[in-house]
Amino acid sequence: MPPQQPWTTAEADGDAVSKKDLVNFLHAHATYAFLKSNKLYGKAANVSKTAKKPDLVKAYQALFDTDAFRPDGVTLEEQAEQAKQAEAAEQKEKTDAVEEKKEVLNEPPKFSKQVLKKGGSDRKPKKGETVSVLYTGYLPDGSIFDTNLTGKKKPVALRFKVGTGRVIKGWDEGLLTMYNGEKARLKIESEWAYGKKGVEGKIPPNTELTFEVELIGID
């Protein structure tokens, strides 16, 4: 239950109510978040010295207007500790995410490339550009598991935005190294192919794949 308002705003603004009275009331009833946002969290004696009376009166009225009271039985110290733990956990998540990103950026390539035919220009695709590709994929035993080279029919190129995660990482990274018109053999480790899951009925888990890829267009 919120406490009764001991003073009207006018009374709180008067000489009969001191800054210390207001600070003690706020610290006794307001949430940690409310005090923090109003810059009133800290030792009561220090807050009483540094805070201005009009700001304390404004916070006192805002406390009732926003109903920012602590639940019964919860101390300010307990809320402050919970908030600090939450902030520490959030900061750890951010730090871990940054470190993970650094690891990814510093990760050595998990593919090798052998040029089978040089490109007809000095243009390489950039991330986000649409590429057109002819390809054949081989399992380690040399068997073909996928291709868009259909023999007699004119092949239909695979088109996608390179470097955006639309295909396996080995393709994204490998194609970014190729010149327009180039044909290459990409040998891709499983981590940059289909990994532990593989593709049911086609590619076993943890399988290194080989692709013969021809980059025939960049839009």
C-alpha cells in the first residue's frame, strides 16, 4: 500500500519541511529506479546537501503522480543490489557479444580456392550485390549432390545477394574473392558448409564439400 501523502506540495515547498525530511521520505518509499533517474540515490546525508529544494519537491510530487513506490517488505538496498546485478549481467552480455564478434572477424578462412579459369574482368562482387552462379557440388567420394548444370538444357544460373547469409558461409566468403567470369574449385570445411546437421538424405553431418563454381554475372 502506498503511504499517505504527509505534506501537500505547498507544505513540502515551505520552510517547515526540510530537504532532509524530503530525502528521508523518498528513500523510505521510492523505487531504486525512480531515485536513480532523479539523481537522488546515494547516502541520504550527501543527497540532502547536494540536492536543491525545488528538485526534491518536484520528485516528491512525481513519486505520487507515477506511483513509483517500492513493494512492501522490499528495501532500497535490495532493489539497488538487484539492479546492479542486472546491469552487470547486461554488460557481460554486451562484452561477450563484442568478443564473439572479434573471434568471428579473426577466424581463419575455412575454405581453399583453386582457380580453374581466370575471370574476364577485374571486378569482384561486393557484399549485398546480386551474383549469378553456375555450380556443381561434390561429396568427398566425388559423387555429385547438387548442380544447376543440366546437360543438354541451357543452365539457369543461381542468383542471390552475396555476403548476406543467403547461402553457406563458404560460398559467401569464396565468391567475394572471385572475379567476374572466373571459375574456381572451392573446398569448404564443414563448419562453413552444413556443419553438424548436414542435409538429410544428401549431405552427412560434418562433411567437407567441394564446389566447382563459375561467377557469370554481378548486378
